[in-house]
Amino acid sequence: MGTRATVHFHHAEEKTPSAIVYRHYDGYVVGLGADLFRFFEDVKAQTKDTRFGDPSYLAAKFMVWQARESAKTYDPKTRVETSHANERPLDFLSVGILLEDPDDIEFRYHVLCGSGEPPEVRFEERGGWDPPKWTKWTVLTRKLIGKEKARIEARLKAAVAASR
């Protein structure tokens, strides 16, 4: 089961998103949060017109980028994952375009277009389910991603030590 998340692309001064992209897996800060920074780097490297100020165009670029990232085949015998994005770019799952959030997402990211180059990203984490409760928007930074990654690694190390 994946950690579902959505990415809302907004004009920096507006609450209502211009576009919402859904991701079915790895919605955590160290997953999708870190991927947003990789996406921004790829946009800068691969385009002359980043469209960092235009939520609709940037969301379209993100959808294409995510589709290429998701176009993979896993061989259970060899345990190797192979990209087929060049041969079959439309053969992907796990990402899509939505009109609104599904009820089962755990993270919601907000890309504030027009806030800078690259745009500022904020996120919310679901704190409760019935009724849905969300944390306050938190600015996503590389430092925060690093802290979260260290926290997860420490918890894993402690769990391994406790199992011995």
C-alpha cells in the first residue's frame, strides 16, 4: 500500500489550486518532498522557460516528469527495476491529474508559483481521519528533508537493535 499524496499548484497569492497532481506512492517528505526539489533542478537544466510562475504549465511539466519516473518494470526473479520510459512512455501508473483530493491521502503539498525561482513548497500532513485533520502548512526545505531522513534512519536502527 502506498503513501498517497497530492501536489497542489497555486499562484503564490491564491489558496485555490490551478492544478492538482496525485501520487499513489512515497508521499512522505523524504520521498515526494525530495522529488519536488529534483524536479525543479531538472526543469532548470532541461528548459529555457521554466514556467516556475505558472501553476498550470508547471503542473503539466511535473506530470510528464512523474510519468517518466513511474514508467518502470520490476522483475521479481532478478529484483531489478528497469525504466521503459523511452520505449513505452505511456505505460505508467501511480500518478494522475485530479479535480480535488481523494479522501485517503496522507500528505498534501503546495507549490506556490510566482514565489521565487524555484517556487516555495509547503506541505501538510494528515493528523486524523474522522473528521480529517491537517497540520499547519510547513515550508519544505532541504534541511527539513535531511532531518526527517535522519530521524527515520535512527528509528530503523533502533528497531533493528531491539529485534536482536
